[in-house]
Amino acid sequence: MWEVFLNVTGGCNLNCRYCYETDRTTEKQHPLSVCNYTINDVLTLLEKLSEYKDSIYVYFYGGEPTLKPKLLEEWSSKIKEKYPSVNQVLHTNGLLLDTLSKSFFDNIEVILLSVNMESKVAYGSRDFYVATVRKNIEWVRNITEIPVILRLTYTSDSHFLETCFLFEDLSDAVYWQITSIQDNDIEQTILNYYTDISLLMNKWFSQLQKPTNPQYIPFDYAFLVTSNTSEFKENTAPCGFGRSILFVDLDGTIYACPEIMQDVQEKIGHIRTGFDLKPTNDMFIEILEKCGNCIAKTYCRTRCPNMHLKSSIATQEHICKVTRNILEEFLRYKEKLDDSVKKRYLSRIRAPQIRRFMGIVECVP
């Protein structure tokens, strides 16, 4: 599966602390703030990728892509017209969903909703922010059956559990990742992360027998991979880094990861001239070798490659340790389940829709 992230604007109506686009959020402050490639460039790239005879997902990305509604509607229509089998995904904070036309949503397969619930909300009061996003999700629900996946970034200030509980009823699935931007007190952040995930895991397992419990994708994935590791290959990064993922920056430069778009030496090509994934694939192989025989290797598949490339050894060790602890705790909960419950839940999460959700947020076959 190819995943092409199109950075269509550097502008945003939020100012999330963890965002790697912080330095170029307004069009007047940074030369890489306006999209300088065209839909024809995109179509040419898709033509090249179609030669691989594999599925293709195009993500409208930013900044906040809904700040460019005319561009979204034009580009999505032309992609749909020329490549109807290409899956289109909108990655958005949800604040402007109700400004888009219904015809745009006719072209979209999934909405990835990135919700900012840090203490300092840059969009009015917290109550107004939550009400606006919820209202817009409900508005989308009234005009289309497009799945909405909540995608969260865990920081020391993210109110993670509160966000899950505020939006899980309107989401088809929930996914999260810990920030790769280093906090001043990363040890405390990781400890808080472990505490919050443990609490959420306890709640999740207690509801597992119910037919309508929320789909928490990291838990679903862990349930699958610990039930039959042969279903999953550990030699592919969760995000597809180095294998199947392309981030097209505002000037058309292609990177293997959005969080290394600031580093010129990490570019792997250009939308008009092609790309070469071998250097980043080689990077990932080196990272994988570092993981050795770690018990969590198949489950986490090295976590974020950028963590290994940019974080200190101490930070890496802290994150790897908490990953192993979470996995061990997950296995203890799972061992207590009746076999009938395990079998029933495995059948549920092997369904095409749930596997599709996993594939959209992680590189899952």
C-alpha cells in the first residue's frame, strides 16, 4: 500500500505545541507556507505509483488543509476522475469541516481527526472548542457515512483520557502516538503516558465483552499480533517509513517522514523528478537491528523511526521500557479472558473495516 501525504498549506487555525509545522504557520513568515506544486504534479506521481499495481492512499495534509477548501475540492475531484481506485483521506482538526461541500466528501474515504486538547487551546475556550468539533463531526455524520478516526498525540499537556472520552462516541476508532518532540521532563511525560494507557487499558478490557465497545486501534492491533504473530511482519515500520510512505512538502520536495521535513539531507526526491526510498529503508534496517531480540519487537516494530534518529539514547531507552511494560500488562489482562471472548473479539477485529482502519494509521497488511 502506498501512502502519499500532500502538504497543501502551512497555515493553521491552531497552534499545537507538539506540531513540527510551528515555525511556518503563517504564509507571511516562511517561504514554505504556500503550496508550490500543482494537481498535475500529483496526477503524474499517482501515474508512476499505479505502475506498482498496489493500493494507493492520498492524504490531504498540512497545516490545516480545510483552510484551502477550493484546492481540496478541485484536487479531490480530479484525482477521483482520473484515478477512481485511489483512496482519499482528509487529515484535519475538524474546526472547519462544515465549510466543505458535500461533493468533496463524496470523494473521501476516511476522515482522520486530530484533536488538540492541550491546556492552552488556541481557538476560544475549551468548551467552545469541544462543542465546535463535536458539532462538525455530527454535521458530517448527517451528510455521509465516511468513517471518522480520532488521531491523538500524547504530550505532557494533552489531557489524553479526557479527549478519548469526549470524542469516542462520535468516532469509529481511536488511535494515538506519543509525541516525538522532546518535553523538558521527558521521563515524567513517559511515566504519565504509562499511567494513562494503563487506565485506558483497564477500561477497555472490562468492556471487551460488550458488542459496542470503542475501537482503540493500538489495543486492537496488540490483540491481533499477540494472538498470531505470523500475521504481521516486523521488518516494516508502523508508519511504512522507508517502504511505502511519501510526504510531499509545500515546495514539492518528498520526504519519508513529515517530522524530518526540516532537514534537507533527509529528502528522498521531488514530486516532479521522482524519489528513492532506499536510503530511508536502509536507515530502518539499521534501527531494526538495534532492537535485537526485544520481546516487544513484533508488537511495536521499532515504534517511530524518527525517535531513533533524533532522540537521545536515554529517551529511547525510556520509551522502549514503557512499551515493554505496556505489552506485558496487556498480556496479563488478555490471559484472564475466557477463550470464547478471545475468539469472538478476534473475529470482530479481523473484519475488513477494522483492518482497514489499522492500515490507514499504521502499515498493516
